[in-house]
Amino acid sequence: MAAMGAGIIDRYAAYLPVTAATPRVTLGEGSTPLIRSSRIGPSLGIEQLYFKYEGLNPSGSFKDRGMAVATAKALEAKARTLLCASTGNTSASAAAYAARCGLRAVVVVPAGGVAAGKLAQALAYGASILVVNGSFDVALRLVRQLAGEPGVALVNSVNPFRIEGQKTAAFEIVEQLGDAPARLFIPVGNGGNITAYWRGFTELQRRDGRSRPVMYGAQAEGAAPLVRGKPVPRPRTIASAIRIGNPASWNSAIAAKDESGGTIATVTDAEIMAAHRRLSREEGLLVEPASAAGVALLIKMASAGRLSDGGSIVCVLTGHGLKDPQALTRGLRLPRPVRPTLSTLMRAIG
Ligand SMILES: *Cc1c(COP(=O)(O)O)cnc(C)c1O
């Protein structure tokens, strides 16, 4: 196996749908740290709590794992354009990998629905950006109509190579822990990532008989179609990455929950932001709001005594905090400049 630091295609080629002819596209994605909780876990009475910090991927989210494989397969198929609908991170990732490989990226995003950092990324990487009056679900329906067009590769998670690339995060967790965790908490939007993790753990079970974790998916209260059992026409939440009303990977997300004996449940925006604050202030881990949803569900369940003790728990932190600076500073005031005197400094130290 190739060393940590190589991209996921090199490291996991034997378990991915690639051949010797598939270009080894990489920006160094994957190999993200699994960080043991220093304060949240102990405060909940959970001894082995870990965070898989996917915000440290090259464009700042886990989408890069899937995008590496999807881009490699697009190149192999002689595509010239990567096309996607996006709540932000898919477009940032597609734009980065397209730039890397000399492809065009065309990204379709909902007006007002994308965090500032993500849009800035797509612009900086040189993507063509189409802002549409409509939700993410409308944007996805639109781009899916062009999926079969020659020269165009649709790189949303309906692209099976995305899920294949993303399953490598489950491989890494097992390598890092030395075993599968007992439980995995993960935010759920379109349902692609929970599908990918479950596939990864399932493949490891077939390969070497490992147990699989119980899967806990977190949806935002105002955008919880998988919990309600029907699409949500106007999804609402501060966590823009999971503001999705009609998940493309609906059935496979439900299957991951059911086969693992787990649950998909809701957390409120207030619970998401409380978890977000605790990750920043008690762990030193900066994430975007959606990434805190899994931790919010863990805190909610543990506080209600709904997690019987024992075994390791992994929370997937899906995206970096700098993606969404507005959410970070909401309700906070940046300090105003003062005179640079010893007395003002002494007062600040307290
Ligand atoms: C895409 C994304 C999600 C949701 O993943 P799905 O595969 O759509 O369920 C969660 N958090 C972040 C930061 C994302 O970018």
C-alpha cells in the first residue's frame, strides 16, 4: 500500500473501480487526522470519542475524496467539463480538481444558498458559476438532464465514482483506530456520504470479517426529509451544506441506517450551533455548521441517556470552519481598535 500522503487513488487502487489506464488524479486528498476528543467526550462520560477531521482535505471538505475518483474517471472517458449542482462544497471541489486537470467546471448553485467561502473558492479556481433562482434540489434536477451529454461528466454524488472515493474515509478510520468504531455519527444531506461510509465498512467486513459500526445520521430539523419520510419542499437550516429537501441517495441512506441498526434523527439549528461552539471552544476544531450536526446528535442522545456505554465513537467533521465565516461570527462582535498602551493590555489580560 502506498504511504499516507499519497492520494486516495494510489493508496486504495485495489478497492476502487480504477485500472492501470485511470489517471492518478490527486491533490493529496484523504489521510485526514482522527483526533481524540479532549473535553466533549469526558464531559459526556464517553471515554473513546474521536473526530475524523475531513475539513483538512485540499478544498476543505470530504467531497475531495469522491471528486478525485470522479475526475479521474471523467478524464479516462475523455470528458472536457465537470458539471454539478451544489450547496457549495461540491462546486469548490469540482472547481479545484478541474483546474488541476485542465478541465472546465460548470457549477449550478441556489441563489443565496451557498456560504461565502465556498463561492469564493469556485470563483478563484476559475469555475463557471450559474446562480439559479431555486433550491439545491431544483439545481440538481436541472443538471441531471445533461448527465448523458458527450464530453460532460456529472460529478454530483449520483455519480457512482463519488461514493466509491468517499468510502475510503471508512478505510482510514479502521486503519487509524485499529478496528471499526462501535458507532459513527455523520451529518446527512443528499445521503451520499452515509452511503459511502456504510459501503466502506461493509467491504472491510467482507474482506477481513470486521464488525461494522451502528450508523447515526443527523439531519437539520427544518431539512429532514429522511426523518419525515417525505420530501421537504422548502428546506430551512443555518447548515447550508445539508439544506436539501429531496436527497438523491435516499434509499441507500435509509439502508445504511436499517442494516446497521442505527437511526437518522433531527437536531435543531440551536443544537447545531451549540455543538459548533463546543467544537471550537472545547476541542480547538473549527468546522462549518453542517459538520457539527453529527456532534449535536451525539450530545443530544448522550445527555438523554440514550447511548448505552462502551465502545469507540467517531464523529465525522465534514467541512472546514473557514468555509462559512458568516456563521462563525454570528452574534459576535469583532473588537474595535484601542490605543496600544500597557494599561489597555493589562486590562485585557485581567
Ligand atoms: C456535502 C456535505 C454534507 C452532506 O453530505 P451528503 O453526502 O450530501 O449527505 C455534510 N457536510 C458538508 C460540509 C458537506 O459538504
